[in-house]
Amino acid sequence: MEDRLSDLFGMVIPIVAIVSVFTFITIASWVDSRRKEREAFYKSETVRRIAESSGEGVQAAIELLRDDDRLRQHRKREGMKISGLINIGVGLGMVFGLPRLIGPKVAFCGLVPVFVGVAFLVYVYFLAAPAE
């Protein structure tokens, strides 16, 4: 009887954990999409009200949109910088750590994330359009 009970718990706990994780991911994704939808609605309402307010309202709305675009580009650029540095760090950790764990031939596997990180940084600093 005790073996059957432990087998039951051995099956139920992983099933509950898996269902919980996927339920959490689904709800988090739904909440995030609702938040983005609300932000877009409030932003469009704000721009509409500014544009309708007066003659200078149109200029203010255009400037607000330009500032928002500049901020979005800045965040994207900073995210790529951080991604490049993280990839370089992970790659160097693999280059120096894997040979000690597995063998010297796997050190080259760490060069893949290093080169990806370098590509991110090269794009951000040399190839991307200059920041305004």
C-alpha cells in the first residue's frame, strides 16, 4: 500500500508542477498583452486630444511621437549592448570552463556566443543608424 502511495505522489507532483508552469506562462502572457493594449490605447487617446486641442497641439503631438520613437530606439540599442556583453561573458566562461569539465576540444563551442556578442556590439557601434 505504501509503495502505491509513493508511486502516486511520484506521478502527481511532476504533473501538477508542469500544469502549474504552463498555466502561469499563459496567464502572464495574457496579462502582458492586455497591458500593452491599454498602453497603446492611452497613448493614442493622448495624442488625439493633444492634436485636437489647438494649432500648437499638432506640433506637440508630433514631438511626442518623435520622443517616443527616440526612446524606443535608445532602449533597443542599450538592449543590444547588454546582450552582446552577456554573450561575450557566457562564451568566455564556456571557453575557459568547458575544457576543465569535459576536455580541450570543446573549448571552441564557447566561441559561438563570443562571436554573436561581438556581432551585436559591432552592429550597435558601427553599423546601426546614428542616434539622434
